[in-house]
Amino acid sequence: MPYRRKFLTRAGYTTLSALLTMGFLQKDKQKEDQSTNYIAGTYTNVDSPLRQVAAAKGKRYGAAVDSEFLLKDKDYANLIARECSIVTPNGELKWNATEPQPGKFTFESADAIANFCQKNNIALHGHTLFWHMGRPDWLPYPPTLEMMERHVKGVMGHYRNSPVLKSWDIANEIIADNENETDNATYGLRKGVKPELIRDLFKIAASVDNTKKFYLNDFGIEGATWKSSRFLKMVEYLKNSGVKIDGAGIQSHLWFSTAYGFDAKGFSSVLKRLNDLGVKPMITELDIIIDTPLPDSIQKLDQMVADSYKRYLDLCFAAKVDTVITWGITDRHTWIRHPDWMPKKTYRGNPSLWKFLRPLPFDENLKPKIARNAIAQAFQQAP
């Protein structure tokens, strides 16, 4: 069974330094509708599981999970089973985990999650078939069409009749972080990736199993940014090409601060454009970091995290988002606290500040934080 560190180092989680390009960290691009005025919210305790609170509004709450922790940490597994109606594997369905050698497939870890989901009536979101990271050493980027076809047939074929896996991130993070990292100005794709290749990837997926929901997933699109405009153009290209694309995954690894506002108008425009294209937006990897100036207590920090969740989810639900997945559920198992992936800005190299990395709804002791009540309230108040 692959261990967590193996997934972290080989699956290649998005570094927080890259997240500085995101729509919520744009000190040099303040919008008229942005505001840094901070007013703390009030949230009542909600005892019902988040999955139940969400379901009451026709929505779903879920989290990214790790097969090792599900098998070895009973309390963690029970928390996931109680709170989640959908989960995403951290790294168990990425290329290096499922096809470590050409044409040789393994699904032990991913199947462990699928079995857990079936036992607990939880949907499984497949993540991911195509990514520039999380790939074995032998695999070039981008892969050849032949490599992609073999991989998609092997992986999607394995889960074709799964009673729990109903959706896939067909491609993940294909848009470059900025204009200097692309050779395609129109769509902003990572160097070497052609729009026709992504089109053909979606076509291959549909030929294997067109009963699942297909998503294009990316980060840095949570506002009116260069990257979000290219992402929207790529979605439009796929739609106009006639391929099956049902939704857009908005990762939402977010930074918030009292020192600068967030582009609420820009983010709402992204959501509106996706809906206008007939592509359902889904929040796929949500977690929240508070940037400097940091408060003087954990209690105040947790309040800021909770308020950030509430404000963000209010915008999402106003745009008819029906699925919210946090990237983890407890601060006990968050990639943000891993030394290799801790944000360089503010936190890395400053151990005294690590206690302020509290991005998820439950603390390291699996106790609910105020953020959980904020999430619950956002679901309850959703239109």
C-alpha cells in the first residue's frame, strides 16, 4: 500500500507558491468591487452531518481522502463516513499510481477507497486521467495519443461498472500559470499541449464510458485573471468541438487577508460564463490559508477562516454550484502542513507560525471548528 509521503512526493501536489497567481491574491489588481473591510460572522452549532445539511438543499459536501488513513485511522474513516456524500482520492487514481509501468495497471489503493465509498453510500469522483505531475518517470508530457488511449481505457474501463464512481476529472491543470509559460496565447495551455490533444482525450474518455460526468479541473481561476480567461476559452473550445464536457472543476486553494480584498465580481463572472456555456461549476479542492497580517490568536484565525468559507460559498451557491469538496477534512491530514508543500510565503521557515495553518473544517483532533459551522450555514442559506 503506497504511503502518504509517496503520494505527496510523487503525485506532485500543487505548491502554494504557485497559488500566488490565484484570483484572491492580487494586490496589484485591486478591483472597484473589492473590499478589505472585515466583519466577523456569527455561526450557530449544527449537529447534523454536513452531507445531510447539504442534501437538504439538493447539494453535496465531500472531501479528498487518503486510502492509507481510511484503513489505519478508524476515527478519521468514521468522520469521512459521517460527513461526506462524495470523496476524491488524493493520489490513488493519478497516472503514477494506476499505471506505474507501461500497460501494467494496479488499483489496490483506489479500490480500497471505492470499497469504502460503496459501504458508506458515498460517491467517488475520479481524479485524474491527465496531469503534468503525478506521472511515472517513463511518461513524457504531454503523452502521445497512443499512451493516453491505453491509459484511459485501462483506468476508466476498470471503473466502467462501478456503483460509486460517477464522475471524472478528465484533465487537470492544463492551463499555464501565466503568459510566459505557454506557447499558445489563445488557450494558455502548458507548453507542448495542443487543444486538439485535450479534445481527443475527452473523445477517448467518452468512447470508453459516456455514462460518467466529465470535468476539466484547474486552479487560479477563482477571479477575473489571465488564467481564468484562458480556462473559459478552453471550455468553450471543447463545447464547440462537440465533445462531452459536463462540468468545470474549480479547485479553490485560497488565500485570504485583511490587507487586500478578493475579486467577488470577477469570480461571479467566471461562474456565470460556465453556466452560460452549459458547463456545471464544481468546487473540487477547497481549503483556506490566512495571509499576513496574522491575528494574535488561534481563535481569531479560526474566525477568519470560517468567514472566508462563508463568503466564498455564498458566491458559489448564488451561481447554483451544487457540489463542494474540501481538500481534506481535518487539519490532522492536510497537505498544507507537509514540509515539502508548506507555503513558502509567510510560513515556510517560520515554525512559530505553523500553528496558524488551519485550513479545514475539523482540527487535528477531529473536532469541529467554527469553519464547519460556517460551511453548514452556507449550505442552509443557499438559494
